Amino acid sequence: MTDEPEQSSKCISAPFRATLSSCQPILRSTIYPWRHSVGSNASRLGLWEFYHEFKIIRENGLVAVGHSSKHSLYHIIVRRARSNHAVTQVKRKITAVYTIYRDQNEATINDHWHRLSPIINTLFPFLRRRLHVTELRILKDIFTVTIENQAFTAAHVAAKLQFVSAFKRKNTSIIHNLNEQAPPIGQTPLMIAIQSQNLVLVKALVDLGASLHSFDGRLDSILHYAALSNLEMFKWLIETCKAKFNLVKMLRRRNKKGYSPLHWCCYSGRTENLLEILKMPIRTSLLVGLLHQAPNKVSIQVTYTSEMLLGGSPIHWAKTRRLLEHLLDSNSFPLECVNFRRETPLHVMTRRRRLKCAVMLLSRGVDVSVQDSRGNTPIHRAIQREDISMVQGLIAFDADINGLNARKQTPRHIAATRGTSISKIIVNVLHRVGAKRCPPKRKKCTEDCAYESEGIGTPFPKWADYVDESPYSDFMSSRGDSPVQETQSRAIEGDSKLKAKDYSPARVICLDGGGTRGLFTCCALIEIERRLKKPLREYFEWFAGTSSGALIASLIVLGTPLHRIRSVYYQFKDKIFVGQRPYNSDLLEKLIKDQMGSTTKMGDIKDNKKLLITAVLTHQNPAQLYVFRNIPSTSDILGRKIPSDPEYKPNFNEQIIWQACRASGAAPSYFKAFGPFIDGGILANNPTLDVISEFFHYNKALINVGKESEVEKLSLVLSMGTGRAPIVPARLVELGPIMSSSFFTLPEAIKTALSLQELVHMMISTTLQTDGHVNKRTEAWCSSLSIPYFRFNPPMSEDLQLNVTDDIEVVNGMWETKAYMYALSPYLDKLVNYLEAIEKKKSEKN
């Protein structure tokens, strides 16, 4: 038994030594039957006679190559000693011998030995002593990892197998290779350690000096690897990198595929890591590659969503309008950034049927024509989802209704071929705004879309058909044309006969009041401007408005694009009309000042544009219509004084524009009065007639003071409404019995209250009337003076209040406006022709 290893003799108690000795022949053939087979099955040579069978050919520290002539095999042998040093000099120090690979080919053995010996000699001395079975498994793992990764150093192998104890400062071989990059990927040991998700191991590597600023061959950084690891690892590496380097640059870094660490978080499903990034007080817009950002103040509100797995940015993942608005206000994310499917945030909101989020993006000016990986624009996706309101909203914000996807399909074709009841309604939605049918060569198309078919889908019952719509009232001449139409040609002919030097045209545009319904005015004006050669502002000299119309007119005069005004208006409705009435007047004032400046005066208006804003002056009874203006009033021109409130001393040049708009929009019960002023809609909700009166009074005053050269010729009047409510039946209110009775029973009292309520409602509706008799008076006046007059006011399917905020109702109204303007295309073309003709004559003068 003296030839038996010391460790074995110690492991086996004395009473069993004789038994072990007698069983040696059995052990040779049963416990280690594979020691003479070819392969990499590691085994322990626990008996000295087995070790003595080998002829040691070469050795390097703990690792040797032995040849067994008896079995014609070469073995790679690892010898375990007490100190793991000088094992060849003192054989008695060897406690275990392992064979980890056998082969008959000496060249193969030598090749593996050259690869394994430096790695095992570097790692094994620093590994804690374990049971022999465990050491066999470790050696087998080292062999497998080393042979499979020929370029790995000992540091790489230790990191792969998570040998934390190998990473010590006295292990100089490990430290020397700590930042070595192993082909073909170019990973460092730290990258491999991060993949193992062993934080203790990663900390040990960093403490030894492993680089946190290295990149592999795919340009993946340490943070790219961290993004794929667990949350604990990710948080520690983020904090460590933040303390040593510029974290912003590291998070912005993209690999060869163009992915940042955030994208890897999304792609791998590590949403907890993504949320951790968003919680940091850093500039989150760096995640999508921007150079100019605002601090992230709302990231902690972002919660897990499966949409994160598709990448993109936080605005792709927002589930609520409030969160999306907060993200857009607090950050500078590009609205058209895409996820892995090439989808913009608008694509995602459309696919998810999140109308509130979609219209928020639309109101911020998102591009509605961007195509995803299949060539679909958001309107294609909305039709595929059969979302009527979403389709209306996209159309309202100028989506291309005739665009083709990768399969050469238009939105109308997709809707027509689906064949469901909802898709038929969508076909009608598209048809009413001019969606084209498929070309003649297109086959397999349905009646609602085929080239020569007449199908138009199924209209919603409440929608108007616009068959009898006209920009004029219903009184007709003997020839069957409107009297206004009869005079328009004569007016243009008369203007053409004037000499250019004598021609001073005045084109007037008047905008009704209506609160949120001002959006419909914006949509109508955009449709007009789309047909013009220049911005709408260039075609008018006089601008007038009441309440919401005053705000729109002021912004137009100040040079704000119509698309921007529409976006502002859409955002206003959800910021202003919050809570119970009356609403926050201070917030209204702040929003108005943000758009036109807190110090912008009437005198700042350029290009000889004239602005008139109506309000009601209530400091005396009866109340009076007051007109804010950037031109002197008739009284100012004539030098007359009109009694007014002593605290209010108007000066047209010094008048702050936002204050005039605030006064004009001070709707009773909705907002506080602005000084002595309330909403101009009380007396002039349609200000057209009053503006024409002001125009002629102004000219007359100029003539009276000898300023005939400044007199202008009224050449055209355009009046824009905010939508006509549907006509509904009303009960006749008899006040006689109510006033004569001195006693009421309970039923009579209820009936009386309802009658009075009906009367009040009728009086308010009549006071705020913008069509009917108000419009007819204007038409008659313009007709008598041969002045071209146009009035556009779309019929609505619902009676929308001025404080309406429901997105479904609002986008339906915006779509109805576009459908109405499309139906009146011949009149729009005529209006445009007049405007262009007058503009041409005016340019000849200049």
C-alpha cells in the first residue's frame, strides 16, 4: 500500500485498507474502465501503478503528456500536489493525477497540450481544493472551453467558468491578459464575465483594472453587454461608468447594427434595465441620437409595456395621453424615430388603437407619410385595424389618402377589400374627402374601389350629404343663381378696368367665435390655402375675429402658419377646459401669451395688415360692442371723443394683442371677465357685418379729413364659421300662463322650470347665431355693392359645445369640415381665382 497516494490513504480509514487492496483488480476494470479509451472523458488515476504505466514525454508545470505503450494511447495528464509546485522533483507531494484527454495521434495531443498547459498552470494553483469528482468536472470544463475557443487566454477561460478566486493581484498572468480581446468577436474577459451575470466576478475584474471603455469587434460596449444582463449587474455598471466616464456618450454609443444599449434592452426583453435608464437624471433623448435635449423629468412614470421589445423610444411605449404629453414636453425625442419594425410612434399608437395618443402626436406635427417596413403609413394601419375615428383623425391632419404601400395598395383599396360593415363606413369616410379609386389595370378590386364602379361605401346615418351645400344662403335669382354670384363677375370686371395706380384693394376675412370649434375654422382655411400659390395671409388686407376667431386671426396676422395654429388649438382644448366651469383664466392668458408674446402690440403688425377684434364693453347698460384694432377708429380720425370707462384708455398702437384676444374670449360662465370686457360673441359672434360697417366708416372718415389716397376698395369678403349645429325640434314657450299664475302645484312648477330652461337656451342660441338672418344681411349688403362674398360653415352631425374636448367628437368634426370643403371644391376654386386675380392686379401696381 506504500505506492498508494497519501490523499487516498487518508481518505480511507484503516479498517478498510485491506478490503481496498483485495479489490484492486476489480477497480482497474470497473471504476476506471474508460481510462484506456480515446476521447476527452476526464478521469482520476487514483492508483500509483496506473500513473507508473505512463512514459512522460513532455511536461509544463502541472500538465504533462504521457504515453501508455500497453494501450498505444497518449494522455494529457494533470497532477495535483499539496503546493502545486515542483511536482516533478518530489513525487510524494502529488495528491491526485487526472487524465483529461486521450488520443492515438501524438500531433493532436501535442496541439491540445500546448493550448491547455499555460491555462491550467495559471488557473489551477488559485482554485480552492475540492473533492476529486468536482476537480474532474472543472478540468473537463477548462478543456472544453479552451478547445472550443482557441483564442481564449487564461483570463477569458476563468471569466467563462466564473473562477472568481483566479482573479487575484498575485496572479500576474491573469492581470497581464485582463484586457486582451479574443477573436473572432473580440471579447474581453470583463465582457464574458458580464454575460455570466456574476456580479462578484465582475467586481473582481474591475478591481484588478479591467477596462470599462473597451469595445468588441461588433462595437458593442460594456454597457451593451450590461443591457443584456440582470438588473443588479446593470445598475452597478451604470453607476461605476457614471463615476469614471461620460455616461451620456457611453449610452449614446451605437454598435455596427446601429443599436444603443437602450435598443439592446428592448431587443432582449430586459425592460427592467430600460426603466432603470429612464429613471436616471440624464438626457434621455440621447438614447435616440439627439445632440440637443431637455432633462428627463418624467421617466419614472414609464412602466413595462410589451412594445418595448420592439425598440424605439419612450414615446413609442407611452400608454396614456398624459404620459405622452409629459414626455413630449420634457424631452426632445424626434417624432419620426423608428423601432425595429421601422414604425414611428404614430404607427404604434395607430396599431394599438390609442386615439388620444395619436392625436397628441398629430397635434405636435408628426409626419403622417412615414412608411414602416411593409410600406404602410399610419392610415394604412388604421384601416387594417378598422378604426373609424383614427382614420378620421389622420385625414383631419392631412394624411395622404392615396398613398401606396409596398403591395401597391391605397387606403381605399384596403378598406374596400376587407368587406366588413365597418370597413364599408371607412370607404365612405375616404370617398367624401376625395380618395381615388384603383387604376383601370388593377384586378380583383371591389365595387367600392374599382375604376368604373359607383360604390361609395356606407355613410354613417348622422353625416350630412352636402348635396345642396353652397357658400350662399338659399334665396335665388330668376336665373337660378345666387344674387351674390351674379354680382361677383361684375365686380372683377370692374376692378380690371381700373388703372393699376388707382387700384387699392381690400380683401376682408372674418372668423366666427366658437371655442374648440375654432379647429374647424383652421381645417377649412388650410383647405383654401392648399389651393393658393402663397400663404393665406398674403391674400388679405383686413383680418377680423371674435373669441376663438380673434385668436386665429391674430396668429395669422403675426405670421403663424395655419398648420401650427391648428396644432396649438388642438393642444389648447385639453389644457384649458379642465375641471368645472369657470375654467382657469390665468392658464388661458399664459397660453395665449406663449403663442403671441406678452408684449406684442397692435403697432407691431407689419405689411399694412389691419386687425380687428370684437369684444363687449359692459361698464354701462346697455352693453356696447367694442373693436380692438391696429388702425385709428373713426372717432380718432375725426378728432372726436367718446365717453368711456375712465380706467380704460385705449390707444390702438399701444394695445397689447394678447389682452385684446383675452377680452374677446371672456365667455360668461366659462372664464372670468377681462376688466370691463366679456366675450365679443354676445353681440358679434359672426363679426362680418360689423367689420364691413367699420370698413366703410373708416373710409368715410378718411375722405372727410382729406385722405382720399388712403381709401381702399372692398374687393372681396370671406366669412368662416365654426360649424352649424343640426336643427332640432323645440317646444313653444308660453309665458302668459306662467306670469299670470301666483300658485303652482308641483307638476306645474316642474313644467314651468322646463319651459323657462327652454326659453333661456333659445335666447342664448339666438344671441350667438352666426348664420340665418345674420348671414343673409351680409349677403344682401355685399350683393347690393357688387362685392364678391363667400361664407363657409360646415354642417355638423352633433351639436358641439365650445368647450368640447372629446377626441372622437373633435376629429369627427374636423373630418366633416374637410369633407364639406371637398364637396364645395367648385366654390373654393372660384374663390381662389378671385384672390389670385386681385393679387395679380395688386402686384402690377407695386
